Amino acid sequence: MPDMQDSSQGATPIPARRGAQVAIAFTVLGVLVAAAALARDVFDWRVGPGALTATASTAGAAPANPSPASPASGVAPSASAPQAVRLDTLAVEAGAVNLGKLPRQLNGRSEYDRPIVIGCPTNSGADKQREVTFKLQRRYIDLTSTVRPFFSAPDDHDGVVLVYALVAIRQTDGTITRVTRGQQFDARMNSPQDLTADIEGADELTLRVQCQYPGGSVILTAATVSAG
């Protein structure tokens, strides 16, 4: 009987230790659940939609669709400059036979880049002037160019040339009105002159040249028309 009593007294601590372990396990589980909840709350706060936007702004990233800067109050936005088009890129409507090449003595000189060369008339019979007509189709408003005469004969170097800018405007009834819109006088080899003309509303532009001496060339450089 004493042996059975000792055995009964030795078994009593076993349920107590198990109870302590269960309590510790519940405590640890509670801590883990609380930690998970806290981590969830912290994670949601850091990666929420508002946090992403704030982080991107802090990093200096530009918004996807930035708003254009507003002009200063009371200041009107500047109008865009008219687009310049080279005259030699337009279609020649008439007088292409009067166009020539740049005299070889002038090849390679920067002031003669992309020239329009019109041969001087012979000044005999009906050949007193030469014309070249370009198609405008009412797309342009101004003509600008520099007139540079050239005569190969030394005695003719002081010869004068005249250039007129005429426009053709088609009326509603089908008739065509031709008007001189610009002209240049007294251009010489040693004194080139500028030619300007208002060509707004014109269907065609005609350049008419007259020369004091035959055998020369009228060279238009930097010839452009501007589109409004």
C-alpha cells in the first residue's frame, strides 16, 4: 500500500505543468494575433492609395498629366511666328524656260545659297522683259528676297536691273485681276537690293525682270514666302 500512495503523489504535478504550458501557448498566440493585427494596420497605412501618392510626390516625380502653366494675368500669349517657305520649293506655273543656273563664277559663295536665277532679256523686239510665275493658291501673305544682278562683261558690271512682284487674284466671276504688289529699283552687282511684297490672297505670283544690258542674270537669294 505505501508504494501505491507514493505513485499517486508523484502523478499529481503532471496536469499542473500541462496547464501552465497551455496558458503559455494561449499567451503566445494572443501576442502573435496582436502583432499580426498591428502589422496589418501599419502595412495598410503605409501602402494605402493615399500613401502612394504622397510618396511619389515626395520623391519629386512629375504627375502623369501636368497642367500647363497659366500665363501671367493680363498678359496675352504671343502669337506664333509666320512659317517661312522657300520660294524655289513652289510649283512653277509659267516661265520655267526663263530660269537658269547660277553663273559658275558665283558657285560656292554663301550668299548665293539656293538662288532663283532669271535670265535677262535681249532687249530687242518684243523681248524686253522676262517673267516666272509661281503657284500660291492663297496660302501665303508676304514675299521677301534680295535681288543680286550679275553681268559677266566687265563693261556691264554697273548695269541696273528691275524686279516687279505681280499677283494674280481670281475673282468670284472667274475673271483674273493682276496687280503689282512690290518692286525694286537700281539693283547693281555691287549694291544688291531687297524686294518685298504683300501677296495675301493671291493665287499666283509673277516675278518680272528688266535689265539694262542683255546677257546678264537676275539672281534672287533668300527668297521666301510666309504663311500666316
